[in-house]
Amino acid sequence: MELQQVLKERRTVRRFSQTPVPDEELRALLDAGRLASCARNDQRLRYTVVRTPELVNRIFTFTAWAGSVTPRRDPVPGMTAPTAFIVVTGKKEEASSPLLQTDCGAAIQTIQLAAWEKGIGCCWMGAIDRQAIHSLLELPGDCAILYIIALGYAAEKPVHDDIDDPGKVKYYLDDNDLLHVPKLTVDAIASWK
Ligand SMILES: Cc1cc2nc3c(=O)[nH]c(=O)nc-3n(C[C@H](O)[C@H](O)[C@H](O)COP(=O)(O)O)c2cc1C
């Protein structure tokens, strides 16, 4: 897939095929993420890949989905739920550092783009019970969960709509249950000097 097509068509996915993503594909996503830009090239992010069904199902219970259309985009366990999670962590004392958070954003977006190219859909998740996931995975006490990425082969293809009105950015479902994600045009967000 052309990069431009990936950039235009990648959307957050909340409906997944139940076919597991092979470990080598998950590894390829981390291989993309590790090369993302990061402050001073410090590379302070760490990852826990969760793909054993029991743990995936447990983590799922600590997540919240698509607040703007809730509960209509809640994945259904055994039918449309993610088949894996990537848990992104950093050192506890650095967890609220703007630079680490920024590194995390760059890495996650890189992972999402690499995934889309392979037909793997992602949902970057912040509405999660970090403490519960931390204890479930028995992560070390000195590490903190920044975000998690839910993923699996995409079973929906949301679309973006170009808009100029910053008051209309809320995503929505149409009559055919297709998710629309309004995105402001360049003219709406940029000025030129
Ligand atoms: C920092 C961050 C946290 C997010 N947390 C959640 C979440 O907890 N649950 C969810 O369903 N989507 C979550 N999302 C996905 C956003 O809702 C989604 O990116 C946004 O609607 C734009 O859609 P797009 O990714 O298709 O462009 C999060 C995205 C970001 C960047």
C-alpha cells in the first residue's frame, strides 16, 4: 500500500476479526515503533505484547471504547473484540514527562501506520484502568503504563470526512453503522506567512 493511502485511510478500528495476528506480525509492528523519533534518542519506552486469549480477555474488561457513540462501538467478546494488546510503558518517575509522553505518541502512531498497511486495525487507548492492567500483567513496580494499543485484523473500515467547522469534530455512526471521523482541512488549521 502506498504511504499516502495508509496516511489517508488509517482509522481507529473497534471491530476486529477473531483471526489471531501471528507473533511475527506483532514483532514487525514493534520493529517499526522502535525506529520512531524520540527526544535525545533516549529510547525509554518499553512494550509488553499480550496475545494469549485469557490475558487479552482480562485486559479487555479494563478498557472503555468510543465515548462519543457509546455503547454502539463496544467490541463484543468472542465476536469483534481485539485479539492482542500492546502495552506501552515507561519508568514510573518519568511517566508524566512531556518528552516521554511525546515519544510515546510518535511510537504509537508509527505502530498504527505500520499495522494499517498489513490490514491490522488499532485502537490507541487511554481510557483504561492502568492499575488493574499493571497488576494483571505483574509488571515491575518501577514501571508505569502510558497507553495501550488494542489490535487485531480490522473488521470495519471507518472513513474520514473533510470539514472546516471546528465545532463539528465529533465522530459519529451513520444509518449504515459506518463510523465517520470528521477531520479539519488544511485551510481550517493552517496559516501561511
Ligand atoms: C491519546 C489517545 C487516547 C485514546 N483513547 C481512546 C480510548 O480509550 N478508547 C477509544 O475507543 N479510543 C481512544 N482513542 C482513539 C480516538 O478516539 C481516535 O483516535 C479519534 O477518534 C480519531 O480517530 P482516528 O484515529 O480514526 O483518526 C484515543 C486516541 C488517542 C490519541
